[in-house]
Amino acid sequence: MTERVGNPFTFGDLALDEAFTDRGAELQELRSDLRNGQNVALIAPRRYGKTSLLRRVAQELVAEDDVLVAEVDLMKTPTREKLAAKLARAIHDDIASPLVRARDRLRVFAGLRITPTVTIDPADGTPTFSFSAGLRRQDLDDTIERLLELPAQLAAERGRKVVLVFDEFQEVTVVDPGLPALMRAVFQEQRDVAHVYSGSRRDMMRRLFTDANEPFFRSAKVVELDRIDVVLFAEFVEARFAGTDRRLADGLAARLAAITGGHPYATQELAYALWEEVPAGFTATGVDLDRALAAVLRSENAHFTLVWEGASRVQRLVLQALAVEPGRVFGGDYRRRNDLPAASSVQRAVEQLQADELVERTGDGYAIAEPFLAEWVRAYSS
């Protein structure tokens, strides 16, 4: 019986191992920075592969350099109590567990002002940490401060290096506006701990690390991820197809990468759909790519419909114009060609679309940033 070959492309979940795509330079630079204890602010829109890149770096640091890596997702910590719980879990699982015998791991929290409630999962024995709501603010602040100090202390006691990753770091001000100052005060003393601040809200992240009035001003190397070069991505798509029982017509991988503009998530999504369109043993053609794109637009229809319904009238007009003609939307000729209102109204619409990561500035003006939205607008909004 012939073994079924699986789809070689991945989207939605993390892209690791063979699915990880052509960020060799960024991978090498980030690994070197973290191994050297350099703090890094990693900035990119959602679905650009920040988390996949960080997980790949973490894999290599843990396996080859014996570095301890812990991660806290601030999108999942809407309160200070939740943040304290996530910190305790990360410290226990990723720092204390490799260093301390099982029976002694919970003792690392003995010096906390507030002792967390620990619940053991009877199925696998893993602990969950929680802190009750309604605790005195000063007691909870002292506990969070102590938790932030623990990684450096544990690493120093065992002569190990530590990387502490904060995903969606811009949410720190939502949890508590005072947290950045507290964290900065603790972290500036931790020379053996590399801190990674990863975020998708570019304006907020830039302000946190480049505004002289912010506590984290010049506290980290700022790295902004761009889209992946379309030539490299086309080579990746070609190679992934070649490793299966399907092939691509000449130039089709380049056309696919040109449609997505090298956007990591979008390229994997469209390549996945294309692979599914082609029977085993056959070669994908332009017709198959058109069908794959139509399939992706159908799958994204619910998302884009919500985007469209939430947009104002002027925002919709701007999106329709940019879907056909990316460019200088404030110019009189552009507005006349595309039936746009006064420049002031267009500017307000563009500013909101930028804040929502739907439109981005380019060398020639503005363009739709959200993967496949331009295709959807042309197909469904007229």
C-alpha cells in the first residue's frame, strides 16, 4: 500500500523544523544577540512569523548552547494576578525544572510576599499557579518584582544563561501602566539574562523603545521583521513541492510569491491550498493557482466581511482605491481618479486603517497590508 504524502506547508500553527522559512540571517543574528545577553525588541505585524522565529531560536539555544529559555505571553495576562501566575509557571517549567530536583522546585517561590496557590494536574502531575484577586496592591507588586528577579538569581546560582521572552509586549501597559517602570528597574540589573520583547503593534512598540519619555527607552536592540524576499520564498515553495509527489510548472512558484508579496503566513496558506488542488503525480498549473487563490478567499471571507462591516464609508472607499491602485492617496489626481473625498477625510481614514494593520506605508505611498484583502475587495466589494 502506497503511503499517503502529507501537505508540506503550514499556516495557522507555528512553522518549525522543515516548515520554517528562509529567515536565516534573522535567525543567526537573533541567536547571537541572545547568546551574548543582548536585549532585543522584535517588532512585526501579526502573522509575520515572530513566534516561529523565536521558537526556532529557542530550540537551537537550548539544544546547542545549554541556555534556559522561558516565555510569557502578555496577551494572556489581562491582570496583574494573571501576570504573576504566568511568570511563576514559566519560571517553574523552563528555568527551575532543568536546574532543581523535582521535590525542591516549589521552594524557589518561598521568598515571595504572596505564595501562589498550586494545583497539580492528576493526569500528568504538572502544576498550575494562581494568585487570588483582591490582594493588596503593594503585596502583589512586591511579588511580581520578586518573580522578575528569580530568573537571574537561579541562573547565577547554577552558572547558566537565561533568555526571558515576553510575547505581545505592548500589552504590558494594558495590564498596568506602571509595569514598564518596575520591569525596567529590575531588568537593568540582570546582565546575565537576555530579554526579548516581541510585539505586533508597531507604533506602540516603537514608542516604548524609542521615546525618551518611556522607561524602556534605548534598553534593547530594536529589530523589525520585514516580509521574506519573494525570490527566496519561491525557492522554498519549489523545494517543498519537490519533496512530495507533486510538482510546479515553470515560474509558478514565482507567481505565487508575487501574489502574496513574501508575506510569511499568506504564502504558506496559498501554497497549502495549491498543493491540495493538485492530484498526486501531477504538476500544478496557473489554473490550479487561480483555484487555490479562490479557495483561500472563500476561507477568509468571514474575516474580511467583519473587517468590511467595521470600516467607515471613507475607509471602504480608500480600501477599494488601494485594491486597484496602491499609491499616494492624499494627492488630488489620485483622489479624483478614485472618487475619494477631501484629503483631510482620507487622512483620518488611512490613520485608522494603519492602526488596524490593514494599510501600510510604502515607498510610493500606501498599500493594503492584510494578506489577500486587496484580492477580496476586488472580488467581493464591488
